[in-house]
Amino acid sequence: MTDIIHNLYRRAQKNKKRILFPETSDPRIQEAIKLIQKGGEVIPVALSADAGLPVDTEIFYDHPDKNLWLNRIYEHVQNKRGLERAKVEQSLSNPLLLSCYLLAVGYVDGGVAGSITTTANVLKAGFKSLGVKDGTKTISSMFLMALPDGGVLSYGDCAVVPNPTAAQLADIAIFTSETHQRLTGEIPHVAMLSFSTKGSANHADVNKVTEAMALVSQKAPHLNIDGELQFDAAINPKIGIRKARDSAVAGKANVFIFPDLDAGNIGYKITQELGGARAIGPILGGFPKPWMDLSRGCGVQDIIDVAVVSALLGDTTS
């Protein structure tokens, strides 16, 4: 375990948060909960008492105040959306929706889903019950990439927005940068990636990246950001000096914003498979509370990693 990941786990253990797992029929989730209870990173909560769960797991449907929390959900949804109680009750048969509503009303601090359902369904539940965080219009994702040498990079977006607009790229850059700093404590140096560096190519796709960078500079002028930059110029100091001598980011970037989902998804998997990095995520951004997605190919350790991140993002003191 690298120092960065060890620090994430240590911080989560110091101020344990309640994280809901709606897919406890999955043996991988059951094993993750067993290990989490042993490690003490978060307090795992399940909706129902599936057979493979530890006997001391908190079960929502067995909670003595279950009806109180359901009434809070009914009131919350009626106030937000004006739905009749019968329609709300019907919607709560969907475990993802119920989980998001329990997160919305404060029963838990975060939620982790997606091991047996699609990203689309995880996102849909979040949109419907949590809405979008003030100040953004974009739900996106990032990965924290823990490198074998102990370094850590952040990549966005790698899982959600197929072909982002300039405005969406700007939202992705701000979310990824802020989350990188919150999780790692490092000041983000943000590279807006392209196949061009500082005008070396003239194309509409390049223009989108430079427009996005200008929007970030307006919305978050404190961020140290530059673009458009090719990946080698962003990460390699010698190449950065040759290609972008006046850049404050070239050669020292630790946050990388990919121009589309093809590039982001391929990029994080290359770093993981060829570079030996540990990919923590996807970490969803844009929801007002931490609602996390898992790959359906996730392993037990991936589930624990995402639960720890959910806990830290749900902790206003971290």
C-alpha cells in the first residue's frame, strides 16, 4: 500500500462515516464488508439481510427507526418534486433509488453501487434523488492513479461523459482538481490534454480544449491550469520546456483532463495495465453528496477503496 493510499485509509479510520451498500447479494460486496469491519475504515450499512453478510452488519429494513426514515424520504420527495406518497412508495422498490434517498435525508454519509448494475442506472438514481450540486451542470468522474513509485495522479473524465462540451470539460477540470487536492493534500497542477501543444495543430477539437481552459480560468481563477498540452509535454519536464517553455504546468502536471471519454478511459487503463498503477474509482462528481459507482468487473479491494473515498468526500472536516 503506497503512502497516499495508506493516508486515505488512516483518515477514514479516524472519523468513520456510514456508507450504504445496496448490492449486498454480490459476494464481492459481502467480502468487502467483512474486511471493512475488520479494518474499521467506514461503518458499512446494508438495505437487507443477505445470507453472506456478517451478523453484526447494520440492516436498514431491520432498523427500529425505519419508518421514521421512510417518512422523511416521503416528505423530502414531496417537497422537492410534488409526487404523491403512493408514487414515492412505488419508486422505493428500486434499491438504488432508496439508497440515494437515504443519502439525501442523512441516514448515511455516502453510497457505493454498480458492482451488479450498470453505470447508467447508478447515474440515473443519483440524478433522480440527489440532483446536481450547486455551481455545476455536469455529472462526471475521475480516477486517482496511485503509481508504483509512490506518486499519485488524477485523471478525468474516464467513465461518464462521452464527448464533453467546453463547458462540461471546464466542470470536469474543476471537480477533478478540487477532489485531487482534497484527497491527496497536493496542490493541483492541471493539464488540459490534446493532440496539440500550444497551437501546434489547428482543429475544432483543439479549440474546444482552449475554450474550456478559458472557462476554468473564469470560474476558478485560483487553479494552476494550462492547455492545450500533449501528455508528454504535461508530464515530462524536458519535453515540457521544449514544447511549452512559458507554461507553469508543463512538465509538472498531476491532474490530467482528457478531451473525451475515449481518451480518458483508454488512458487510465494503459496507466493501470502497463504502468502498474492502482486505479481508485471511478469517483463520481457533480452530486451534492458522495454517491459512487463501481465497475461490474471490480474486485474486493476496488470496492473498499471507493468506500474509503466516499467516506472522505462525505466528511466536511477532511
